[in-house]
Amino acid sequence: LNGWWATPGVSRQPDREGVWGQTVEAHGFQSTDDAANTTFVESIPLTIGLGNDSTPEQRATALAATLAGDNDSAYQLVAQYLDEAGFANVIVRLGWEFDGDWMPWSAVGNETLWADAYRHVADVFRSTMPSVRFDLSGDPTLFQGEVSAYPGDSYVDIVGLDVYDKDLHVDWDPSTKSWVDPSAAFSQLLASLAVQRDFAIEHGKQVSYPEWALSSGGNDSPTSAGNDDPMFVQGLYDWMNGLPDSGPGSLAYHAYFNEDTANDGNHALSHFPNSKERFRSLFGTPPPPTAQPLPIRQAALRAGYSMLGSDGTVYAFGAARYFGNAAGPGSAIATRPDGKGYWIVDTAGNVSRFGAAVTHGGRPALRSDEWVSAISSTPSGNGYWLFTIRGRVFAYGDARLFGDLGGVQLNGPVIASVATRSGRGYYMVASDGGVFTFGDARFHGSMATTHLNAPIVGLSPTADGRGYWLVASDGGVFAFNAPFRGSMGGTTLAQGVNGLVAYGNGYLMVASDGGVFDFSDTAFVGSLGDNPPQTRIIGIAITAK
């Protein structure tokens, strides 16, 4: 699938007076039931608010605004919608056709600024969708001269070219409205295709052809297009099949642009019977000119979680929404039950609110050897509890106090604390495996008298509240009146586990490097395991039940 960033009902590609950068409606991106096996490619502008008739000076100003973060909220929203759609493989063509002078985010004359803006937006997307890949898409006749705008290997996954059968600078026959020698026309592309492939191999990237199509010329090239040109279809097919089978230089994906436009003319294969037959024989049945909306994968919309880095950075997955990062180091994160916001608390008990979450208080009077280790929301979302490593509890908003461990001598610090689903009680667990219950939380056992290979780092009650699980830093799970779904005990982990949350009919755990281990029937929606953050992950919170 290859999409465009536009509001439903708005032209996918604006005319010369159009303006780029209209945000999609909620759930405008829709996935298939087989989303885990579907690659979704989306074209995202690098500037917002300019049309194709903008000047280089206006483009520089717009790129500077993007770099300054003026458009971050729009990019975060689009990343959220893409993530909610449930596709396992999302590729973003950020600032596509950057090397031409027709796009309002053109890099021409602003190469360094363009690369800086590209890196900034890529970081914004990754904060919500860590698994997203980026396709640097250029134009065949220009790309080889624009490598000074290359954002860097850590920001590019695929090197793409948009290839159309027009403007190829060979003899054209006005009587047939096509190339005199189609093979000579296609040969004009080979030099650029070779540069793209070699550049990708040099940088360890795959290649793509996100847009390729026949053309009748349209307003831009009325006397320079191939029209019904089976040689073009055959040439692209042969070129793609001659690429390496895997690794650098191999084909990541391609997409025939099967839609007509005013500027380029006809592209849909229905206009070109000979080429359509060639396409069918080589690639299979061509796609329909207009794709029908597909059902949203509801499981992906319900599943989500947010991770918190020790520096206060939030990473959202699945249905979880990104609302911002803490200004400084964080200690724990809790989401509103409706998923419309979250709180981040630091070790001193300072509470920062994001989205629809409201601050009800914080910064309790702590002892010199005490710090806040956990925060938990009330069922209404109108209050929360702060828990410390000494087992003390502080209630704010509509949260009620049911007792704490303030006067108890503990064998280990209280590592994890969480309220019951009813909000009429809470659990605490210490590093030695001791479990403490208050209010309607029920005690079902602990690991306090058992020799542990690694300290306990997390506790989560079951969805029905009738039991709970403990997890140790080595990934070992201990179930009390709860189903055992599996563990990472006995497996060598890159980084230790430091959290556990109920998820679907089971649980998932998170490691310090952002690796997520899912033991449930609910959709796995991502992790940071292949792209660990610079600071360790210290918490995880479920957005949807």
C-alpha cells in the first residue's frame, strides 16, 4: 500500500496553488486483518503550509520552522494514527522528491537545513513509532547531484526513486504521441538507476521505486511521454529482477502509481492496453485505480503501552498516544484509564501532566533515604497515588489512603506498587519478593522466604483482580492465583527486566533497553529492542485493556 498525507475528500496531490500539509482525520489510515503481513508506505511533507509555487526563501523559512519544532504536534498526530492502524511494517517517505525544485520542501540551495529538518522529524516519528523506516525518495535525473542533503545512515533505511515514462529527452512522434524508440527512452533512466543502486550499496541500504508509472504527459510534458509503452514496464521489471536478492542494493518494495493526475496526465494502466497486458504477465493483475477503505483492525486499536526512559522521554506503541516528554529525569509513568493522557513523576514526587491528565498535587515530604518509585491512577482518572521505596503512600485527587508501610522495617526497598482496578486498594512488592496488600487487594503469597536468582522488580494484578504476577530482573515470572503464561527465566538478556504489566489474558515485561516480551493473546505492537535508547527504560504503562 502506498498512501498520501491528506484529509479524506481533499485532493491527494494539490494543484499548483494547493497547500501541502493537511492532517488526516482520526483512523483515516485503515489496516487489513492481515496487517502483520502488510507493508504500508506513507508520503509525509517536510514542511507545512506552502504550495508548489513557493520561493527558495519561503522554503528555507518553512524548513527552519520544521527544524524548530513548530510542526511537531502534527507529525506526532500522524505517527499516532499510523501506529493505531496496526501495520507491522510502516515506511515513511519523508520530504519525497526533495532534489527537485517543484516541492515546497525542496533541498535545492538549502541542503544542510533540509537534512537537519529531516533528522528532527524522523526523531519525532520514532518517539511514537520506534519501528518506522524511512525512505529517502528522489528523482532519477536529479538524485545523483543532491547527496549533500543526505541525512545520514542512521536516518535512512531505503533509497528510493520515483520513475515515470516522461521527460526522457529522446525523439518523440507526434502522430503516435509516444517515443520513436522506446528502448532508447528507457536507456536514459539506466544511469540514474545505477547511481541509486550503487549509492544504496555504499551506505548499506535497500532500494525502492515508490512511484513508477507510464505517462501520457499531461500539462507538464504534453510532447514528451511514452503513453502505451510496454518497453518501459519490461525495462523496470528486468532492472528490479537484476538487483541483489538480499542485503544492500536489494529491492525493499515498489508501487505502480495507478492514478491519473492533471500535471502528468494518464497513469492508470486501463488507458494502455498493451502495457497493461505486459504488466499482467510480469507482475500479475494490476491494482484498481481507487482502493476501497478496509476495516480497521480493532485488536491493534485496543492494544497499547507507553515506556518511560530515565531521562523523561516517552515512547508510545499501538493504541498508546504520545503527548510529550518530561522536562527532566523521570521515575515512573501512569496513564489515564481512557488513554487520553498520562502523568510522569520524578524521584522527588514532582508530577508532570500530559494530554488530558490533570495534576492534583505532589512533592510530598520525603525522608533523606526515600524517593518516589511509582505512580498509579484512580479508575476515574481524577486522582493518583504516589508510592515510595519505603512503602509510604500519598493520595491525591479522588485517591483514598488505605494504609502503608511507613512504620515497617523492610528487608528490601519497595520496587513496584499499583492500585487495584476498583481503586479501593493497592499492592506493593519489595525487592526480596515480599508482597503487601491494602484495601481490597488480596494477598495470595509472596517470594519473601524463597532464595531468588535475581531481585523482584515488578508486580501486576491479573485483569480480574483475583491474583497477581511477580517478575524478577532475569525475566523469571512467579504466578499467585494467576495463570503462568511463560517467562524469560533461563534466557540470556541483553539488559535486565524492570517492569511487568497485565496485558490481554497474560502479561508483558519490559527490559532496560526497551525490549518487550509478550506473554498474552493480545497484539504485540512493538519495542525498542532493535533500537535501544541512550538512556535506560525504567517504566511501562498499559493504555488499553
